[in-house]
Amino acid sequence: MIENKFLKIFEKNFKIEKKLKVQLLKNKKNIKLNSFRDWDSMKHVAILSEIEKTFKIKFNDKNLSFFNDFQSGIRYIKRTIKNN
């Protein structure tokens, strides 16, 4: 499942409580770059690298902005994988 794979990347990089995990998967909460604790530019590079490896996505100027928050990232990956 795409959502679970995506969440695992964030779990690896952040301490996310169980309640927040459920809310993220149900699209009831969102976390964002520079707003969520410890999600700074350095951590963002690590997350992007793992997303590229996991989902075989190459980042460019057009799609990079979709990964500044959790929910946009999931939506982009679902559209991309569905269209391939």
C-alpha cells in the first residue's frame, strides 16, 4: 500500500505517535516542511532521497514542490504510479 510505504519513510526520520500516524493515513492531519518538529532542509533531503529509491521517482523543478507536506506527497505518488 502506497500510504504505508510513504509513512514508513517518515517514521524512519521522525518520532511519530500512533495517533498522528492514523490521522495522516486517514488524511485528517498533515505535517509540513519547516512546520513539523525536526523537518528542516537537511531532513528534507534525506526524505526525498528515500522517496526516490522507494517509489522510483526522479525529482525535478515541476514535481519537487509536491513533497513539502505529507498529504501532497501521497497524492502525487498515487497519481504518478497510477499513470505509469
